[in-house]
Amino acid sequence: MAAPDHGSGSRRFGVAPGALPLVGHAWELLRDPLAFAARLPSYGDLVEVRLGPARAYVPCHPELLSRVLRDGRTFDKGGPFYDRARGVLGGGVGTCRDAEHRRQRRLLQPAFSAAHLERYSAVMAAQFTALSEGWRDGQVIDAYPVLYEAAMRTVLGSLFATRAGTAAVETVHRSVETILDHLFRRMFLPGPLQRVPTAANRRFDAELDALNRSVAAVIADYRRAGEDHGDLLSTMLATRRQDDGGLSDTEIAEQVLTMLVAGGDPVASTLSWALWLLAGHPAAAERIRRESETVLGGQPVRGTDAERLGYTGRVVTETLRLYPPGWLFTRVTSAPVELAGRTLPAGATVLFMAPVLHRQAALYPEPRRFDPDRWLPERAAGLPHGAFAAFGGGARQCLGNAYATIEAVLALSIILGRWKVRCAAGTDARPAAMATNLRPRRLLLRLTRVPAAEPPTPSPPGRTT
């Protein structure tokens, strides 16, 4: 018997036209994901699409998406992306099934407490300060690779505070990038083709083996030391002392891999898109610069400053609306369920695509316009649940959302406090669809140093101000 529709039976069901033989809508989806997503709501509130020969269903109404995200038992993590990801990363908190998620999230939650986030933010500030201080006036940077390197150094420093820079951690760093490059391609390959001993597959397998061995070596090193370093790995190791059972070494390794994947690519993509948007909106960039000067008063940025940098935070949120890094995820129904008046059988694939909601004029007036102040509390208060889903929602909302947001806010404040950015020749800002993000295909930024603020002029002797 199908689960009830909870009042959404009046929603429209539709079928997306234009499916091609064999590939369905996959080619259109990958070629121009944002344009494809923007068209779907015109066909219905729940829209059937084709991924190859298989049907999938896309919620295009916030009420329906909210229901899917809140009911993790019925709409469980599964489908091509998660099946492939579990085969590579294991069953960490980001990829595990619903039955295991609650336990893992409870054990990991302390690692993202306010006190721990303050420690991690010091790593974030140090990395992006060193990055921006190393640039030269007039230099052109290829933004995504540069920002990805800084984001990976940040997550490595947060995970392994006292081992960052060691040979094992450097192997982890190198291997993750290779694995991510191949993971997205494997999503769309049949299982047998993944086992063909091509050069790419052999390299993938070798890097995955090196990654697993290096992570295991770092975990063993931490266990021998028996110290709390105040980092993510120490917090995960501490769960073993809990009476109800903590994370095993295998589970800890899976969480480490999940955090490495989630902590590098998405942050680098968000910062790349933010800088691209700000290059085209110099008044917004100048507003970030002025806010930084006012809030920080010339002092080095700290983690607690992120909450005070309100406009910079709104720029990050607006960037996430326009270009959410987590652009496509899948859920699989665990039982028959009625959605928008349509009965989906057990095992049906539901596509969760945040851009479908984020670019609807009914939810966001002038949805293609970059408007950070649409996130002022008085303007955003009326948004329904499910309208903003850059970090997912419900019990499966991204555990590291606060970490990622703080990092992006601090990075923008640091970079724009020192540099003006504009796009250089050769930039191609069309979105490239990857496994864990949407990134600009090539974002070349020319840097112009911001003149140092002059110190206040001292008052003449005997004169008061």
C-alpha cells in the first residue's frame, strides 16, 4: 500500500519532453544543468525524466522537496550516485543508508560544536591569509585550482592538526583529487565497464588503495599517541570510549574520506562562483571590503567574526542559491509512496536538484539576478520549507554546513580585504557538472592590490576631537 500524499495530491505531475534514445535526458542534463533545471517546473510539480532508459522523478515544488528531504526512511539515500560513492568512500555519514545515519550523526555531532568550529576557523584564516599574501599585484590566477588547494589544506588541517604536511597526509591530499576526477565518470558507467583494466581504471584503483592505506596509517598513529589534538580525528577516536559503542577504525576511515570529499570541492566551487559574481558586481565587492574594515578594525580575522560579517554571509548564501555545489543527488523509495498524486513504486529514483527550486520566479523575484540582500531576515522570512536546499534538509542536512559557511565567509573577507578581482581573458564561466559540485569551466581572475588603509591622523597638541 502506498504511503499517503499528506495533502500534496493537488500538485501537478508531468513528463519532461525531449528524452533521447538510450541516454534519455542525461546529455541535456550534463551539457547545461542549470538551463535544464530551470525548465522542469514548467512541466509540473513532480516531473518524470529519463536517465538512460530508467525513469526518475524530480520534485519541483518546495512542499514536495521538503517532504522528500524530511522523510529519509521512505526516500532513502541510494541510486547511481550513492551506490558508486559507497563503493569508493564506504558508508560514511554522507552516503550511509537511513538505518545507520542516526547513530553516525550522533557520534560525529560533537566534532562540529561551536568550540571545535572556533578551532577549525583558525586553520581557515591561516590558510587563506597565507594564500592571499602570496599573490602579486597584476597576477592572473586560475581560481578554482588555487581555491581547491587552500580548501583541501584547510580540511586536512582541521582533520589532522598535528600531522598536516606529513608524507601520509600529503598522499591523502593527492589521492583525493584523482579519485574525485574519476568518481563522476563512474556514476554513468555500467558496472562491468568499471572493471575493465584500462589505464584510467588502474590509476583509480591504485590511488584508492594508497588513500585507504594512508588514512589507516594516520589513524594508527593517533591511536598510539593517545592524545586529544582538538581536531576532527581526535573527536572521532574519542567515540570509542562511549558505553554504547563508538566508531570502529573502518568507520572512522570512511568518515575521513567523506569529509575530505565534502570539505574541498564544494567550498572551492562556492568561492569560485562568489568571486566571479563579485568581479561583475564591484559595488558588492567594495561593500564586503568596507564591512571587513569596520568589523575587524584592521585586526586579523577570527572564526567568531563570521557571524558579524553579515553582508559577506548574505553574499555566500546568494552564491549558494545561484550555484549550489551539491546540484544533483538521488534518493530511492523504500516502499510504494504517493507523491503529487502519483504512486511511485518501491525502488523508484527521486532526483534532488536544488537549482530547480532556487531559480523559480515564484520563490525568488528576478531569480537570475545577484541580490545578496534578498537574504535580509525581513525579506527571507516568507520562504517556504524546501525553497532553499543548498545543504539538503531534514535529518540528512549536511553536517558540515556551518563549517563550510564560516570558511567561505572568512575566505571572502580575507581575499577582498587585500585584492580587487576582475575576470581576465580566457575565462569560461559556463558551469561544468562534476560529481560533488558545479564549478566554472575556467575562471581566470586578474588581481589588483587594495591600497593599505591609512592610519588615523593624530590630533594636534592641545586639540580635542
